[in-house]
Amino acid sequence: MSQHHDILNHSFSDILKNCEAVALTYDKWTSASRENYVTYNVHVVNTLWEVETYTLATNSDCGSVTEDLEKIRNKWDFQESMTVLSIGDVRQSNHSNIQVVHCLAEAINTAALAGLDLESVREVISGVERIQKQLVQSYSDGRSDSSTFIAAQDKQNRHGWLFTYDVLTKLMEQKELITLMKKVDDIDCDVFCKRLDDVCAVLGPLKTAVDLLCSQRPIIASMILPIIKKLQVSLSPKTSDSSVVKDFKETIWRTLYSAYSDASVRKFLLVASFLDPRYKDLLFVEKEERVLARDVLSEVATELYRRGSDTSGEEEIVIQSEKGGSPCSVIVINNERDYEPNAKKLKNDDKEENATTSSKSDDWLADVIGSKKSTMNTAKEEGVLAEIDQYHTMEQRTTSPFVWWNHRQSIFTTLSRVAKTYLCVPATSRSPDQMFVAEADRDGSQRRLLSSDHVDRLVFLHNNYFKLKN
């Protein structure tokens, strides 16, 4: 196992060295032996514009996630800024080069549970078990299966709000039978059905959002703001809403919005949506934020060029093996550069001595007259902005953003590289309705004496072996 781990580890290092942007997610899970672990995954976009996910490490869940991320960053030598999808353990820091974005599935879960925790809503849920039992006694000749009647309020902490929603919607299918019972103990069945219908109506859009996320592959951060906006519209109070419903909606929306209210997070998500051809018109935000998204993108793209990391004078060619091997990149350096003619250079040399004093004056007055810029660099920077202008005028499409950028990366040479930085970030750390079953099975009853280091190697090999063996 150690030999396979070391070989794959070396191959993995080579892959990460060639990645301009990475995004990290982490999953917390509990093994069958009740040991808690955290698995860290990295997401990258390869040269063919395909999202690839690899496991970096699995640690015992007894330390700080922030500290683990710094260790992982140093181990794998992530030089550039990276984005981390948080499930609540990591906060944005002004002193860190890590952009933190809240997991959308976790944000929805937290908001739904906050709404369900309202006393007025808990009163509705508390009557579910009694209504269920009375239904069986009244319409099933007294025969009841006690395992069918699970108190949603007792189970929602373990199974999440989706379990509660499923119980309530199934009970709503028996609405006619419930109203025929008139009253169960101190519960007015007509009032109960009305309140139950209200609770399901408020939770319905959240369930639709989860279903949408589960149906998308991959689920990326550019989807967050459109979904948030749709939920805002759905959770807007209506004049016909009761006070209970208004409080329910307000609590859910306030909790959900707080996960993405940070200014840096908002900017990041605006640019991510702008770089997704499906949402590039940004019609789900105000005009001021559309302008902000363009301005931030201009700064990021221009800074990418200024750092000298845009391989000026280089051309990247993707070569596919004839026998179906993995693609590789070859950098071809173009040595033809724009040099000044010799005669012009000599003429400039003759004037060098006379210009010395003037240059010193210009340096001292630079803050009031403006600093002199290189004409060549300015032209290239304007070329970057021209890419944004051209992209902005293109029509919004329903095409996958990865397919779209793959076909146009030769046109948008700088902008496509910026797009990889934002589009490699997932919206959720895992499908919202999935439990950590796979990880629990890996550390079953026959492996309870495994050390955390062995668990780390096993999970690394399990998740990466078939991806890296070639």
C-alpha cells in the first residue's frame, strides 16, 4: 500500500504543479467505529476544460480545519490564491490569501433548520405523530406499524430538514382523511392542515433548489447567486401570508442571506456568475452589481497579465496520444518580439544624457502629473480589457460553461484563464441529500484498529487510484 501511495503521490504532485487555480472542499464523516474524520478534496480544471477532483488528505477531526488547510497548502505548495468551500468551520480572513465561500447545501440546510426551530412551526410538527397514529387507527382497523410513525421533530437533527419535509408532504397527501377526523386530542384538524400546507409551501422552493443541485454535474459556484435570488423571490412575504408564515420566511431568508453577505464573497460570486455563459447577463442582481462584477473582473484579468504569468510569447498546444493516452501540454516559445529598430535605438541613446534631469523631475512630480507608462504594456493591458468587452457583448447561452470556454479559449486567451479560477469552485462540498455512507464503509468493524495515517492512505488510494494510475 505504501508503495502505491508514494507513486500516486508523486504523480499527483506533478498534476498540481501545472494547475493555475485550485479549489478545496472538505467533508466531515464518522466511521463505523465512531471515529470522526475530515477528508480534504481539491478541484481543478484540466487542459480539456474538464473538472477533476482528487483527495488530498484525511485527518482525524480533532483539530482546526483552518490549520489543516494551511498545512495542506504548504505540503502541496499552492503558491497562488485558492478558494475553500466552507461548511461553517472556516471564516474569511483579511490576512489570508484564501477566499472562503460557504457551501450552498449547508447554507440551505442551516436556514431550513432555523425556520423549523421557530416555536410556531414546532407546534405544527409536534402534532404530526399524533395525527399519523390516529389516521391508522381510524382507517386501518387499528393496525399500525410503529416504525412508520417517526416524530419528525425528534429526527430532523439527525436526518436534516429534508426528512421532515418528506414526512410533512406525505402526510399532506392524506389531507382529506385528516379533515374528516375533525379533531385529534386538542388539535383542530382543519387548522392543522392549513398550517401544515403553509409549512410545506415555504420549504418547497428549498427542496426544489436541492433537487436542482443534485441534478447538475458539476455543481459550481456560478450557480449560487441565481439560486439565492430565486429563493429570495419565493420567500418574499405576501399580503395573504399569516404572521407564522411571514416569520418562517423571514427567518429562513435572513439565515440564508447571512452566509453570502460578506463583501469579498459577494464579489467573488458575481464574477463567477459573470464568467458563466449561462448567467453572464447578471439579470438577477442590480445594475450597480453588474458594473461591480465587470470592474472586479477587469482588475483580476489585468493583474494576471501584470504578474507576468500569462506566458506572453508562448503558445500552449494540447496533444492527445494516438492510443488513447491522457492529454499533455507543450509550451512553444515564440522568440519573435517587438524590438525597436537599431537606428531608432541609437537616436534614443544620443538623447539619454539630456533626458536624465527631466526624468528625475518627472519622478518627483509623478504623484501630481501621473507616472509614465510603457506604451507596449498599456496596449497589451487594453487587449485584456478588449477581451472582456467582446465577451460582454456575446449572447447568453445555455451551453455548459466548460464546453463554451474550451471552444473559445484561443479567442479569450487571458479571460479563459481567469474563468478557470472561478469555475473550478464547486457550489457544494457534496450532493445536498447524500450522507457519508461511502466513507463510513471504508473504516468498518474489521478495521477499527487502523491508525489515522492508515485511514488517510486508504482513502487517498480509494479516491485517486484509478484517476492517477495512468
